[in-house]
Amino acid sequence: MRLLLIHAFPLDSSMWADQASLDADLITPDLPGFGSDTEAPREMTMAMAAERCIAALGEEPAVVCGLSMGGYVALELWRSRPDLVRGLVFANTRSEADDDEGRAKRLGLADRLDQEGSGFLVEAPPPLLSASAPDELRERVTGIIARQSAGAIAGAARGMASRPDSRPDLAGVSVPTLVITSSDDALIPAAITATMADAVPGAELATIEGAGHLSNMEAPGAFNDLLTAHIRRCS
């Protein structure tokens, strides 16, 4: 089974290193401007990111897993090319658009990145991990952020600020769906992500205890077990 893994903000596809052991044909693109892609658009819309994923897929369907920003992209991919989606995994993400305050914060972050570069974000990243995460993992996450250009991070922030409200689309999801939350996610609390499972017909909900926002990195064993079981459901 093919498995498309869509990375979070402000990281790149290297965040999926702990999923390399999965028994699946992994597809892990870098979204526009991130990782190996040095061309950063001023605004990386979720549609633009979905197009990158569609190009990576070709015309062969896959199970699509998106974490955080990757979940926003997975929703856009489902809207545009449902024929390419064998199953969905929404991890540590949400379906509603930003409110006015959230949109203003993202745009403010983008402007600051344009003016100052990304050093301040590397020094004080958002709470991507739980309070109990080991220092080694924190350094790994910080290292990934440091490799991204300020322009890429700013472009993604603008794109997330303009993303649509996807809640109306959830009832129409017709493929097996898994929603993954984490008990210690300080960015998107488990209760918010869990509402997606209520809205998608037949969706399964799983909570990883003790992990923060980047559940695939902080609890890779539990995350991989959930993905493995879901891939079997989609076969």
C-alpha cells in the first residue's frame, strides 16, 4: 500500500524519519519552499501544497496522512482529487479556518519573518513537543526548523491564514478515516482534533497519551502502530 505523509509547519519531510520502518510504499514530499525545494512562494496556499502532493502521487491512489498543516493539505487534496485517496489520517490538526485573531497572528509572524529572518523562531519555537520530551528530540526538531528558509515559513503562515473552513466537507468523506490526537498537544488540543472524528462518517479516533503536537516524532511506536492498523483497513 502506498502512504503519502504530509509534513507539519514549520518542518519538512525529514520529520517522517521514524516512519521509514512502516511496511508501506512511503511518499514524503517537501511542500513548496521547504526542505529540498528552494523556491518559496510569498503565499503557499493549501491548494498549492496539495498540487505538490498530487504531483508526487502521480495517478496511483494512496492512503493520505497529514499532521497539523499537513492535515489542512490533506483536506484540500481530498476536495480536489478524491480519486487518489484510499484512506485518510488526520493527525494533530483541525478542520475549521482561523478566526480573526488567529489569522492576524499568522500574518504578523509572516511579516516578522520577512523583516528579521527565522532566528527568533529557531530560538523560541512554538510548543511542538510536550513538556516531558527529551532534549535530544527538541534539538532534532529545532534543527529541522533551522534548515527552512524564512521565506518558506512566512509563505506557509500566509497560506494557512487564508485556508478555507473544511468542516462542511467532513460529512462527505467516504474513505476509511483515522483521527489521531495527543493528550499533551498544546497547539491543537485533543478535544479540537477529536471533533473531526465525530463529523466524518465511520471515522476512528485514537489518542496518544503523553505526546505533544508532533506525535509521530514524540511517540513513533504508538503512531506507527496506528498507521499500520489503518493501512490494513484501507487495503
